[in-house]
Amino acid sequence: MPYRLIAMDLDDTLLTDELTVTEGTRQAMNDAIARGVHITIATGRMFDSAQKIARQVGLNVPIITYQGSLIKNLLDEEVLYERSIPTEVARELYEYCLANDLHLQSYIDDKLYVAEDNDKIKGYVAQSKIPYFVEPDFKRIIDHPKQTKLLIIDEPAKLDALMPELKARFGSQVHLTKSKPNYLEFLHPEGTKGHALRFLAAHYGIPIEETIAMGDAMNDHEMVEAAGLGVAMANAVPALKAIADYVTLSNNEDGAKHVIEKFVLNA
């Protein structure tokens, strides 16, 4: 069947380790778009960070950000889909982080807030290239009714050890996922890339069977499972490869280009 909608994760999927899109991948994307295929990105990044990359590669469609909690047009920045964390959950998580000396950051209206200026936030923004705001009265931030995402940054082993307790504590009240080994993210239960992909397919009137989703981490698994063709990168975690329909080359070997050529341009 023809594939008419492609959603790609950014970090370690579309982007190389140098955080660039190769010219070959860019050309394959442009060729597919010229054939009427909709290509978007699906990332845990903020809209502000993701849209800069989307514009660089010539996309002009709605993009999926915040793990699927926000879908927003690039051209007029109209919000098509938005989910926020319940306030009572945010307050409980904040108290938990205070009690356990954990770094917590919040995203409201596409702005990033932290309680203090430390090495964790500096390391985070070095990659995302976005500004951040220090708010010592962080309780005021936590009480805001429209928090798109909350994120804990810590050592991977420490976060892995916390996962069972946090899942038991919050259950179905949040979507809990790791975008990177040291990033633990909390979102609305419907703030997943899978929900967002289904929404965007319906928005374009495209059957979900005619979609492709590509990713490398477990925060991609909902969309890889949902898509007509779920693709894992060669550098993906083993658990994602296990559920994917196809494993492509790595992010440093034009894995996204390979998929577009094999299943769209040369199909």
C-alpha cells in the first residue's frame, strides 16, 4: 500500500549524533513531499526547539512535540492537539521530588522553568538550545493549570530504580516515559506519540495503515506500534527493535533516508 504520512523522532533518529540532518536524508524527504507524502517530526522536545529543525529541513506541516502532548502548525502556530498534566498530579510529584532531592523542571506555554540554576539544566539546554527561566518560588509554577510536561534529570540507574515506585504511585494518571537514559518524563495519559500520530492521520484523512513511524527509544514505542509500518533504528534500544516491523540503518548511516527510499520512493 502507499504510505502517505511519515512521523520521525528527532534525536538519534532523524538527527545524526552531531545533531544535523544529512543532505541525502533531506533530499529523500523533499522527494517524498513532492509526491504528496506528509512528513512530520514526533519528538519529546519543546515546540520552540523542534520547530527550528523542522524549518531547516523544509517542513511546513503540524509537528508533534512534548512526546505527543502538543501538535502545532509551523506556519501559523495554531494548536491542533494539546494535553496537560492534572494539577493534583503535578503537586504530588513536586512534593516527591523535594523529599527525594530530585531535579524537576516544568514546561508551560512552551517555556522551560526550573527552581535553581544548576549543572543539570545547563547540560540539558546545551543540547536543546533553548532559553530557560529560574523561578525560586517553584510552587507557583507547579500550581499552573496548563503544564505540558514535567521532567526529572538524574543518573540512569537512579531513575531506573525509581520507575517501579513512581508507576505504582501515579498509575494511569500520567504517561511516564524515558526519552534518554537520564531523562524521566511525566505527561498527560494521552500525551503519547501514538495518540498524536492517530490524531494527525485522522486530521489528513489518512488510514493509520498508510503511516510510517521511526524511532530509537521507548518513548517512541506507542507510535511504532500504532503505525502501519513501525521502524526502529539500528541504534535503537532492543525493546523497540523487538516490536518494530522493520529495523533500518542507524541515525549516522542515513537510516531515515533508507526507509523513505525503500518504502516510498522506490515502492
